Amino acid sequence: NFSCVLFIVPLIVLLLCVCFRLVTLFTDELGHISHWRAIMAGSLAGMVATIVTYPTDVIKTRLIVQNRLAPSYEGIFHAFYKIYHQEGLRALYCGVSPAILGAVPFSAGSFFVYISLDKIWQEPIVHFTPLQNFINGCVAAAVAQTLSFPFETVKRKMQAQSPWLPHDGGVDVHFTGMADCFRQTVKNKGVLGLWSGLTPSLLKIVPYFGVMFSTFEFCKRVCLYRNGYIESPLNYKLTPGVDQSLHPQELRELKLLRRENLEPRKSALEN
């Protein structure tokens, strides 16, 4: 579980930061972004986040598949040390190719569905309630995970296969690379074998992304409220008399300037 936390926290931080940074770059002067540019932003963000955090994902998989009665690894750091010295640095990136390829349909699909749901709700995203954001995250994750799951299946098999683990990590097929893993899986399990384990994966990832997106949207409102742009963190109603084109630092400086201008007047009246 701790290895999963070490993997997922920087993964999501990078995913959201890079994606919304790219969305800002791809947005035109009127604040609009096309669906294709949104897909590109999500895909590139997913690829960057996957590459940076991938070794922790490998360690997580190895800790899961090892025999707990006779463990090969005693913990996260021991697993990192042992994999690096026994199998080399390349082993920490084993399966990265399907992970990157899978990040494209997953990130692109999730963000594309998420930004398109305003047409289904028939209202702008800024008016969504926390429940609507939760549902949006669940739907986006379900669609994206289903699209990208074959890459997830191959990635896990490549991460788990190791001559240093009992029964080569318990992988059900033997292969020499990503393409061969796809071929062997389809040959032995059929095409649907690439989606084997989708149901438990959805049971984990759907509510996870629902909570993540709803929390993310609420935190954005809290930050806007503290910056002084909106009246309450529970909605996006704008504060009267606030210039929305000002950056947060500019808005703070303007408020400070107004406060300084009012204080001498109060002192003069008291005198």
C-alpha cells in the first residue's frame, strides 16, 4: 500500500499540473480550447507523469506478486536495491512502452469525456455541484480505463515477469517483449484476455477518479475564494467590484494599496 501511495501521489500531481499547464498554453485569447488540443494536453501529461513515476510502479507490482511466505523483497527500498543490482536499471522500466502507449488513450479519454460532459448536463462546468463532479470523474475513468486496459494488462505481465521471482513472477504466458506479450496473450486467452481483470480494476479506479476530480474542483473553488474572486467556496458566484482579469498577486497588491489609502483618512478623521 505504501508503494502504491509513493507511486500515485506524484503521478496525479504531475498529471494534473502538466495537463492544466498545457491546457493554458493551448487556450486561445477568448479562453476556448478545442477537443483535439484538450486530448493532446491530456495525452502528453499522461506520458510525462508515467515516465517520471514508472520505477515505483514496477516496485509496487513486484511486491504484490511475490510470495509473502518466502518474500523476495523485504520492502520498497530493498526491492529497489535488489532489482537494480540483480537485473539492472532497465528492469525498473520494464513494460514502460505499453505504459506510455496506454497513457495516451487513458489520459486523452478521461479528460476528453470530462470536458465534454457539460453538454450532457446542459450547463457550464463552473456550475457543477460536487456530486456532478464526482459522477463526471467516475464516467471519465470508466471510459478511459476500458479503452486503455489491454496496455495495462501487458504492462503488468512485463513488470511481474522476472527470473528472480518464483515461477517467473506467476505470469501466465511467456514472452520476449511487448508485441510478443500481446500476441501470446491473444493466442492463449483470446482477445478478451487483454481485458481480463477489468471489473476489479474499474471497482478501484472509478470511485478513485470520482473523488479525485470532485476534490480537485472543490480545491480550485477554495483557492479562488481565498484569492477574492468568488463569494463562497461552495459556488462560482463572482465577488462584486473585483476585476476578474487581475492575477492573484495583482489583486492582493490592489487590496493592500486600497487599505493603505484608507488608513490615513481614518487617522485624519480621528485627529
